[in-house]
Amino acid sequence: MSPIAKGLGLVFGFPLLFGTAYYYYAMSTGEKRMTAVCSQIQPGMDLAQLTSVADEHGLTRPSKDSGVMYLAEARTYGRFACKIAFDAGIVKSSEYNYAD
């Protein structure tokens, strides 16, 4: 194998290998992480508290104060999320949601 081929293998091979491993790890542990996060979101929390939890865990930020919204995990491209029922700026319910 030529030195150029070895160099290209190192430059492109290792990042591809580690990226693939990161992706599969995130997908295989996503449900456990998100069920734990969703259990931390309790009825009665206000928008500021919910935004704090979302920022702490790398979730999408809440964008409205009424209706249903999904706080999705960015590292799994939104596949794992918390479904939040919101009314007048207060959390009414929170449950784990898997989008597939």
C-alpha cells in the first residue's frame, strides 16, 4: 500500500469509524436518556424552568407557551423526544415519544 493511500485511509477512515460509533451509541441509548429526562419534567413547571431543563440536556428549546410541543434530542436527529402538553405557560403533562 502506498503512503498516500495509507494517509487517506487515516484521514478519512478514523473519522468515519468514530462518527459511525457515535451515531450507533446515541441511537442505542436514546430511549433510556430521554425517559430519564422526561421524568424530570413535572406538571406545574413554567416556561423558564422547562427551557433550563432543555438547555441542560441538549434538547430543542420550547417555542410556545400553549399547546403540544416536542422537545427533541439533537444528537439523535429528533427521533427521541418528550411530548409536552402546555397551557398558559405551565406544563400540564410530559411523556416520552419515539418518532419513527
